[in-house]
Amino acid sequence: MCHASYVGEAKVVCEDALTSPAVGARYHVVGKLLENGMMDAWVEGRVLPVFSPPLQEPTD
């Protein structure tokens, strides 16, 4: 698995997902990174809109 790691030096790393210390985090970002629109925007340096759902209060 390749991902932007926040553990240790902040950089992109490729490592085994079963042993990665970053996988134990409670916060994950998932997206369609390799679709044509995303790749075109990256190559052209365009800003992409970001959706972030509102935080919900924990329920006990």
C-alpha cells in the first residue's frame, strides 16, 4: 500500500498494510485518485473541490 504517511518523516511511503503503523489511525481519507478528471487536474495544476462531512457528536 502506498500512502502519505504522517508517522515519522511526513512523506509518501509504500509498505505492507498489515504492519503499517499509520493504518491504526482513526482518521482515513479515501478517494478516486486515478480517474481521468483527477489526473488531468493534477497535471494542469488546478485546484480541486474538497468535501468534508460535518463532524458528528459521539453517541454513547
